[in-house]
Amino acid sequence: MDDLDRAILNRLQEGFPICERPYARVAEQLGIGEAELLHRLEAMLAHNRLTRFGPMYNAGRMGGGLTLCAMSISDSDFERVARQVNEFPEVAHNYARDHRLNMWFVIATETPGRIPEVLGRIELITGYRVYNMPKKEEFFVGLKFEL
């Protein structure tokens, strides 16, 4: 990662412009062309310097449902269950943890009422219980990693 890649990531952590050509606007702010910005983002994704680049929506404000889930999966079954869970389009942010509850993920649905349906389908397909941990209160923590 060179200085320009760092500058791109630092700039994008500050927000993404809502306009007709947001990449062009960010590129202009960085003093580069839009094509170079896009190329560098694609390269960072391809080389796993970035694992994800995209918006984060507030599902609750949009009328949807959002919940944190955890599962306790045997080591021998972990990869299979991870693949099955990750096939659900409602699942995001699936992580392995060093804990009895060793698989954690977020479910986002179009409506809050769909959460139990998705949890039930995951349990049926995987054969493991899903622990649903809906939020009680939301806190905003501004987080930026200066690179």
C-alpha cells in the first residue's frame, strides 16, 4: 500500500459524497483521475487490502429489521455452517470468535417480522441453534483509522 492508497482510504472514511459522480468528486479532491481511483479500489479489494467497500444502511430507519446473532459450532462443522449461513442474503459481518459462541453475524431484513423466519431457516439448514441478540439501545461511535 503506497501513500496514495492510504490517502484514498483516509478520505473515504470521512464520508462519501451523494452526487451524480461521487468517485469523480473524491478523485478530484485527491488530485487524481476517476479511473485511477476506481482502479486502486478494485486492486485493494482484489489483494484483500479491503474486504468490503460499500454503504452501510440503517435498516431500522428504513423500516427493516436488524439483529446480532451468535451460534456455537463444532470445529469440525465450522466451515460448512459458515458457508450455509453466508448464503443467506440477509447475513452480513460473519466472524469467527474464540468463545463458546464462536460464530457471530448480523441479520438485516426488509421488515422486523422477517427476522424470526430467517433465524428459523438458518437453524433448519445448519442443524444448530441461533442465539438472537437484538439491540436494546443504539450508540453512535465515530471511528476512523488513520493510515
